[in-house]
Amino acid sequence: MANSKQAEKRIRQTRRRTSVNRMRVSRYRTFVKKVELAIAAGDKDGASAALQSAQPIMHSAVNKGIIHRNTVNRKLSRLARRVNSMA
């Protein structure tokens, strides 16, 4: 329970930041899932297009502090390798 005005404000700010960050994480995961679904379907053009649209979203998650830079680079590298290896 907040005992001061400052603590009440911090609670409000935390709730707002948490909801925004959850939306960003959800958006990030959705774009990654689109790439993975296209890969699973065997659609190389669709997977390539999905990867191109996912890259800026993933990098913006890094800039917003949602996920670590190395994690995003590793995931992008693995996704790109899977897309490029499609027949």
C-alpha cells in the first residue's frame, strides 16, 4: 500500500509501463511467429518477406529495452539461416 503521493505516482507509472512493455513483447513474438509459420509451411517468399518485416520490430524491441541485443541478433541469424536454407 502506497504511503505517499510519490509512491502512488510510481505505482501508476509502473502499471502504464508494464502494459506498454507487454504490448511490445506481444508484437515482437507475433512477428517472429509469422516467420516461423511461413518456414513451416515451406513458403520461401513468404518467409523472406515476413523476416524483412520482423527485423525492424525486433531491433526496436532492443532499443526499448524489452530484449537484449545479442538475443535478437542470435534469433535473427537463426531465422535468416533457416529461410536461406529452404529449397
